[in-house]
Amino acid sequence: MHELITKYFYGEITAKEKKQLFAAMETDAELKKEFFSVQNIRALTSWMPAEEDEPRAVGKLLEFKHSRKKESHAILYRHIVGYAAAVCIAVVSTWLVTNRPEPAVEQPVIAYEEFSTPSGQRALLKLHDGTTVWLNARSTLRYPNHFDKKERRVELDGEAFFEVKRNEEAPFIVSTEKANIKVLGTKFNVFAYKGDEEFNASLVEGSVKVYSGDNDAEALQIAPHECVFWTGEKLEKSYYDNTDFLLWKEGIYAFDDVPFSEIIRKLELYYDITIIQKNRKLDQYRFSGKFRQRDGVESVLQTLQKVYYFSFVKDEETNCITIR
């Protein structure tokens, strides 16, 4: 699994290996701690332009942790923290040295990085231009190691909240499976999981354009408290007054008068689980409630049971829940 973590942060991991890694983290607390230790180091150094520093820091942290894994957990944790701090200091020092005034050189070749969150988790990422991005569970953001002067384009699969650093000369573009969102500087939420029928872009602050394809000539422009959603055939504009859907950034999933089938669909997305719904009476009911992300899918279902009773059983081998 240590090799898979290395491959993940080097961008060399396959889709099958990524699924294997995330599944292993669900049952291995030490592996999950190791993953997030590396992720934290990566986040701390992501704004630094020295391209060789981050892989070196990640690699050495993994080598250190692997070599010391037989020691007690308490001792291991203290050494990891100290070592991580030393790596960060080394990276910062390298950055300070390499950023002294030098003669102009050719622009580096653009390389793409990928940041993903496991099921039932969320993460905060700071991009090289100062833009911050919250990523919801099972979401992936693909972005260049540096933006060019004409535009700042990223690719999203999942749900994210963007706080875009304003730059009038280089608009920020979020590309998703169904639509693109173009902005200069603003705050907005995007729900756009690949393969899911729902798409929604909700604006909190500023102004954005939402359009299909590459041509923004017929884009829908929205203001705060407006959103754009996919009808199945086209994009349409609407209005929202309840901001509970943004609570996921704080680790809370909120549902307000939502059909049971929609809740089940969201739980499958967020927790990477298959849910088979055999109790058709539940389809006529709507639910409201707020649930802590860390409590997991079974906790959500147990709470819903108190409103309209149903039973469910989980098959650990197939990672499938059947509702009766």
C-alpha cells in the first residue's frame, strides 16, 4: 500500500489501484493517517514553484514512515511530525534559494496534477494562483502545475466549493462533464459527479457564466442566490434561498424535504457504496435532516428509520446495503 500512496501522489496510479487504496484506508486507520500526512505535506508545498521539491519531500516521508513502521505508534507519530516539519523547512529553504533573481528562462512545460478525496472525507486545497477549493467526498480536481496568462482552467469530477482569486486578465474556468463555469473572481458551489444525472452550479458571491461545450456566447449568467441546473436536455437558471447545501464544507450533509430516492443516490456518491432499495413504500416519503459526514452511511439510515421505519442489512464483502 505504501507503493500505491507514492504512485497516487506522483500521478502514476491507475483507476483500479486508486479504488483499491481508498478501500484499504476505510479499514486501516494507520494507512489513512499516512495518506493524510503525505497529503498535508503536499498541500503545504503546493504554492511553491520548485517542481522537484514536492516529490522529494513526499518520497522521503514515505521512506521514513516505512522504515520505522515496526516501532510503537506513539514514538512513530512523534518522529513523523518532526520529520515532516524538517522536510517542510528543507522545501522552504530550497524555494528561497531557487527564487533569487535570475536571468529570464523559458517557461516550464505545463504538467497536470490530480487531487482526490476518499469516500466520507473532505479536503481543502490551495491552488498556485491563490484560489482555494473545498472538495467533497469522492471528488477529484485536475489542475496544471501553473496557469498560463490567458486562462486558469481546472477539471472537476464531484462536488467543490471555489473561492477564486480575482484576475481580470485570466478568467478561471471549471470544466465538468455537463457544463463549464467561467469567472473572474467569486465564490460558488458546483455539484458535478461524472455519470450522475445531476448538475448544479450555485453562486454565493460575484458573477459567473455557465455554458455547455466550449462556446460561451449563449452562456447563462447568474448573480448571488441564483443557480444553474441540468434538466436532462439543457441548462436552466433558478433561485435558491436555503444555504444548507453548503454545510458539507463543515462536515454536515443536510437534506430539506428531499425524496428518499434522492437521499439514497447522494449516499451512494458520498460513501462509494451500493444501496438496493426494495421497500417501495419509502419512495412516497420526503425527509429533512442534518447528518455528520464522519458518522457514515449506516448512521444516516438509522436516523431515517426513526421517521418511517424500514430495515436494512449490509454485506461487507460486496459493500452493498439492502433496504427492506
